Amino acid sequence: MSYGLLRRALFTLEPETAHRLSINVLARNLLPRRSASPDPRLSRRLLGLDFPNPLGIAAGFDKDGEAVDGLFALGFGFVEVGTVTPKAQPGNPKPRIFRLETDRALINRLGFNNHGHDALHRRLAARREKGGIVGVNVGANRDSADRIADYALGVERFADLASYLTINVSSPNTPGLRDLQEKAALADLLSGAVAARNAASRQPPILLKIAPDLDDAALAAIAETALAAGIDGMIVSNTTITRDKLKDPKASEAGGLSGWPLLRRSNIMLAKLRQIVGRDFVLVGVGGVDSPETAFVKMAAGADLVQLYTGFIYRGPRLPARILDGLVRLVERQGYSSVAEIVNSDVERWVKARL
């Protein structure tokens, strides 16, 4: 069945029900595996890790690590699971996911619904020998008395298994969470996370995921704090609370907006951050990636690696293969020898772009 027909059927279901069905299918490896051999022109050596290609699935899709191997089978070069909190929590009341089909977007206000550290750790430990780059995105419980400590707990819990760890302080769906992006709070949080990582027997790299709604001063302050803390990279960006130029009537729903409308905003922030942190600091670009061209553009704006989520919902399980095949063609067309040469090739133009 073509994904157009399948999507029509899936979209008759409530979004969270359709998502649950998709996770179940991927967890059972019921979709065709990408058959193409890895193209060496797509590989990247970053964060001390060998990425077979620069395309990953973003956190939020597989919160509890149920579908990791099914996602790798589709061609993703890395998988980020979570956001996971120390204790299991149900998240916000339903309904809490909304499709904006006219805008190729989603709004979610899930609120870090997940099964907690122990459940995810058991699941990742059970597949340890299968390999693959698996990042773990850690957060804080909504009712935590010490949210900063929750992040250190996440680092401690998953340092033995995670290929890398992501500190998520940028979800708009946990009240007050984005306040942890303030300079003093962020310095304390990152200091604790790095100390917890350095005390572990295994020391994976740490990334920080930020919001796309920061002004230039806030972005510069976060970059300064991140560099001073000695973390290894940043992810740009989480969902946005803005609602610019949307057409779908569901655009008024509260929550974080993802998908095509986020592409320009996230690319501009990505390019500005690249100018601040320099060429050697690892940046992962997220927001609006749904084709080889949008992946190319995001890398040109400064992303060493790219992730997607909403594009996967709208374009289907063959999207990773289409993006990777398309990136190879774009590399050839531009006369590059590898995908690494795309990165930072158009930063200055994106820095000057307007929303």
C-alpha cells in the first residue's frame, strides 16, 4: 500500500492512537528494511562516534525506546529516545496532539509522558549488543522538588548505555521548564550534569536542546554558558510557541508547534548559533526536515547532523531512505566529495534572513 493511502487511513484515527499503532509496528519490525548499503559519502565522525549517515529521529517519537531497531531498519543513522524522567508520569490530559494538515505541522502538549528511568534502562540494556547510535534525552518530572537534580539523575542512570545524552530544558509543555534556560539556572544544571557524567565509569557526550523562541541576547548567553560548562554540542531546536502564518483552524491549540512552519525559524537560529560557537562545536538541526532538500538546507545553515519527527508522520516510513538517496545526489550535483562539505556552506545568508 502506498503511504498516501495508509496515511489517509491513519489520519482517521486520533493522533495519539495512530502514533501508538506506528510504534507497535516499528517495535515488531514489520516494515521493509532499507536495503541499500551505507554510502561512505554520508558518514560523519562526530562526538567520538561514527555516524553511518547524518539523519536521526528526534526525541519525542519513541519516548520509551520501544522501536529503536525498527527505526534503524528504515535507514536512520541514529535514534534519540525520550524525553525520559526519573519517575514515570502520565503527561498532560488528552487530547494533546493535533494535526495541522494544511500546514504540514503538529501541535503537541504531551508533557513528558513516559515510563520513567528504570523501564527505559531495562529496554536499552536488553538491546545493548545490537549496536547503533542511541541518544537518550533526559528531563525533569513535573512535580519534582529539584528539577536540576533530575537531570543529573538522568545522566547517572544512562551514562552506561547512551551513545550521547541530551539535556532537554526547552519543552513548552512542562510549566516553568524553559526558565532553566536562564543563565544562572542553566549554569547550575549543566555543571551538575557534567559532574555526573565525569563521575561515571563511562562518559558519553552531552548535548543541550534549546527552544527556537530565544532572542539574540538569550541565545548568546546560552551559548556562552554551554561552552563554559564543557558540554559537547547543542540541538536546535525544540518546538515553537509562535503561530506565524498558519492556516489550519487548529493552530490556536496550546502546545509546541513542529513541522514545516518551523524550518525557517530554526534555520536562522541554527546559523546564528554557528557563528557564535565556531565550526568545531557539534550542532544538530531539527525542525521542518521532510525531504532531501530541507535536510541539505539545514546542514548548509550549520547543522552537522539533522533530525526529523513531524516529517516522518506526513511523509511515511520511506522518508529516511528518500532523504539519504537524495542527499547523495545533491552531494554529487554540487561537486562535493562528502556530505560533510555541505555543513556551514550557507550560514551567512541564513544569519541575515528574516522571519
